[in-house]
Amino acid sequence: MSILRRAQILGVVTAGIVAALCGSGPALAAPAPTQPGVASADTGCPAVAGIFMPGTWETDESADPSRPRGLLAPVATSLEQQFGSQFEAVFPAYAARAMDGMLYGDSQAQGLSAAKAAVTEIAARCKSTKFLLSGYSQGADVAGDLASAIGCRSDPIPAQRVLAVGLVADPKQGTSGGKLVGPTVSGTGIRGTRTEGFCALSAVTAQLCETGDKYCATDAATNPILAGLGKVLSQPGTSTSPTNSGRVGSTGSGPTGSTPDSSAGSSQLTRSLDAGFSGEDLTTLPARIETLTAQMRTGGGATGDLAETADSVATLLARLGDLGEWSGANPSVQQQLSTGDAGSAQQAAAKVLTAVQGMDLDAALSALSTITGRLAAGTSAAGSDSGLGGALDALVSATAGLTGTGTDALGQAGKVLSLLKPSTLISQVTTVASNTIDFAATVPQILDTVRRIGTAVTDPSTDLGGKVRAVHQVFADLNQLCQPLVRMAAGIDLSMVSGLLGLIPDPHGIAQTASLVLGVLDNLDVIGLARQVGALQENLWGILEAITGGGDLLALGARFAELGQTLLGFAGLAFDTLTGNATKTSPQLLDTAINTTGASDLTGITAALTSSETAQDADALAQLVSEGIDAATFYTSGAHQSYDSYVVDDAGRTALVWLADWFANRIRQVGA
């Protein structure tokens, strides 16, 4: 599955509202304006200012606020053409990022600050100017929060100064007071809804969401895992920014068995998924290394600029090294990337990741440390400084394999690799969640089968061949029963997945119980036992072939006697492990298990997962995670771009045309 696969598109509105539309305007009533909104009393001020918040990756901190950008640009441009100087469109600059060097929650908070600042500045300078608020995707998250603050708390302006709010693909769709425009959708936004609602702005707030888009239409009642993922992975970080905290990935996973409201664990886990670099960072890496080494050999460039470049290269290389180490421990990552089509971004990412894993990271970082040390001491040219010259040579040599992949490959791979952790982990959650349910259902059969080992080995009524065949059949049965474990364990960090499942707010309790199962498996090394099954089966097969081929029964009997002790030892260990008698499980996990399910061993916890109360929900879990996986990776989706073609009313208007028409009508109503 492509990591950059677009999450299904957005935008929509209720049939009842559309039916109530009058020609070119919506049936959304507006608070009575304090006075007609002609702003002639304020020199140089527009009658109406539109605040448009772009979606993820549609803008950045250095963007020009006066330049329309992203999916909402046509709406703003249309209004500018219709109303000239009476209308001013503002696109506040903010990071608009998610997991690629900045957490989604931190980026959204920055966007909210930027939007408030823009409104505050215009409102203070232009006393009569009215406002339109609009946003798309992450921008709708921002604009909706601002509308809620204005409507419920007059922060930063009174609600009477807002003419209309239009939210496209709002991850908090369904907030009280908002009016859905277009066909009815199932559920709410993936981030839940705003607690306060829209209050005084309810009458003028429209939300557009395409019916199949789980970013703004996730049914938490039937899809609790997906809804929970959206809430957990969009949390802001702590005061310590992950981009300044050293090597990414060192924070580890959340605590196994954490409660769903464990904000500290949620924040820690979310930070650990942030790659700490963007696609652009990777694309410009060769040029930065080339500039740094060339200028330091010739004495060109300002010392401060060179030091900043050296620091940025060191940070990126360290984070790439972390990503390479992490992917090496997750074989499914390389396999997933390598199956991409020829020339695809996935294959480019696999090529770059291979180069990262073959890079001499320690040598590169040591060289950069020498370079920054010389710069701090005031040296900005190699000259006769052999140590500095050697460091420059070492840097070029150590990174040659990576930079040699080419700018095009690095550019293609950048977005894939910067978002590799969250997209991979979400994919692993799907695999693990469904296989945990399958495994839980087989635990009683596994225990019964394990008991058969001792009987088969020690049965005095059977000859050697019969014993070997009987035990071989037992292990064939065990092998089949353990398949969910094998699928679940392949290249997956169970602690990380368990931590994420444990943090998901799931009222059904499935995620919590599945997290406990994984926690016990990881602590008890049940998966290690499952893998021994295959090895023991192969040993038995060898003896069975020898017996069938007429081998020396006395020698074979001795071999089986030795293996029999191993089989009996395995049976005892497996039984104790599955029942908890030989537990290595932490006291914290046991306490959580007892509090959550009333059981302290694996058999009891899996019984809770497959009990009659949760069986139906457990069946739904496998389906909901498999159908929701693409939507859950909304961070990796790029832009949802169907609104220019998605029809929302009987007049055949697309979502963007509808929004532009509605805004235009609201502006005309105040006399602009």
C-alpha cells in the first residue's frame, strides 16, 4: 500500500440545508450585523476581510499572507474579483505540517495563533471591517477552533463581526451548531468535536465533508480504533520541542497498559513518531554538504551561516540514522517500500533508506563535530588546518552513498521517509489488532494441544514410530494455531503497538484488552515459544523420515529420547507461560490487567477479549481497522482535492463554488 496514498476526499452538506437554499445562497441565518458593513470610515480598510487557513503542506511559516494558496485559493480569488478593494483575502502563514518535523497538534496550535493574530490586527486597525473565516483540512481545524472561541467567548472579537464561517474537511466536523452542507455523512471528524460548539456563530457556520472521507466523517460508535487514533496522534507535544531534543525516536513507546487518558504517554508516543525532518530537508541535503565543504576549503561564507548549516546537516543525519536503525528492526518496512512500482516514491525511499543503513554515521557526525568546533573557535577555512581538512574529507566520504542517490531520488523519497513511522505504525496496528483477536480465540485450543505433548511422548503403549508421528501431528496442530502470532510478530514492535492501543480512548474496551494481550505476549515471550514450534517440528520431521526410510531404530530411539526431554520441557514452559505461572510480566501491567479485565494471566485476558460482551465488537474491529487504514493515515495523504468537482446541491454546484457563492451573498448583505 502506498504511503502517500491520498486519504479519501472531503467536503459535503446536509440535504435539508441544500433544499432550503435560495438560488445562490444557503439557508444559514446570520446574526444581525451591528450596522451595514461598508468600511469607508476606515481609510485603507476593506468592508470584509476573509481569513483563509490552508491545509497540511499547503503553506508554511514563511508564506506571503496576501497570496492565495491551496485548495481555497479559487474561493478567495473569486471574491477579490467580485468586490475589489472592498474585500481583502488573508492566508495566515503557519507550519501546516504533521509528523514531518513538527507534530500535527503543535502545527495546529501555531495556526490558531496565526489566525487569531491576523483577526486581532485587522479588527484593531479597521473598526468597521467584518470577517469571513474559512479553512481546509488542518486549516479547518484551526478556523473552526477560532470560530468557536469567537462565538462562545468573543475571543478575539465579538461574534457580530463575523459574517460567515466555511469549514472544508473539518477533522472536528459535527461540532454542535455547525450546519452540514450537502449529503448526510456518517459520524464526526476524526478528532472528535469541539466541546463548546459554535455558540453565537452557529447560524452562520457551514461544514462541508464528502461522504466517504473518514477524515471528517468517522463513526466512532462503529470505528472506535480509527476515531481513537485520530485523537491520540493529533495531540500537541510538550514544552520541549522534538525538533530540538536530540535524536528522534529516543523517546520510545508509551507505557504498556497505559490508560486512555494518559496524556503524558500519548504525548511521548506521538513525539516518538515524528521523523524530525521534512521532505525538503532531505532534498537539500547534498547541496548543504557541498556548500559547507566548498566554502570551508576556500574560506568563503560567514562563520555563523556555516555553523548553522553544519548543525542542520548533523541533526538531519542523526535523525536519518535513527530512521535507518528503526526500519532495520522492522523488516516489513523495507519490504513494503521495495514493492512499489518502478520509479515510484516508495522505491526511491527504499533506495535512500538502504544508503542510510550503509552510511558510516559515526564518522559523519564526528567530522561535523570537528567542523562546528573549529567554527566556534573562529576558524572558517581549512587552509593549513589538517584536522579540519580531514574532517571535511571524512564528511564527504561518509555521506557519499546517501548524496550519491541523487537529488531526484532524495526528493521523491523525502515525503515518504519523513512520514514513514506514523504510516507504518498505523498499518501495524491493523495487522496486530485483527490477529490479536484471532490469537485470543485459539488460546484454549493451544493449551489443550500443549497438554497432548506429554501424553504422546510418554505413552508406553506406542512404539517409536507411533510416538514420533503423534508428536509430529501435535506440533503441526500447534503450528497452525500459532499462525496469528507469527503474522502478528513479523517485523513489528509489539511494545510500541501495545502502547498505542493502550492510549486509544475506546469505550468498547477492545483496544485496551488487545493492548493487554500484546503487553503480556511481549513480556512473556510467547512469540519466542511460537517460533520454537517450527524448529521442533523440523526435528521431528527428520526423525520421522529416518524411521520411514528404515534407519537404525535403536539410534533413532536414543535421538528421540533426548528430544523427548526437550519436548516435555517445552510443554511445561508453554503451559506455564500461557497460564501465567511463569510470568515475567511487570507488576504495573498485571495491575492494569486485573483492573481492566479482572484477569492476571494471558488465558484470562484473552477470554475477556473474546467474551460474549465484546465478541461482536471484536469481529467489527478487524473490519473497521482494515477499511479505515487509509483514512487513519491522514497525515500522509497530502491534499484532499475533490472539492473542485464534488457536487453538493441540486443546482450542480461544486463544494468550492457553493462556498464562494455563499460568501459573496453574505458580503452583499452588508452592503459591500
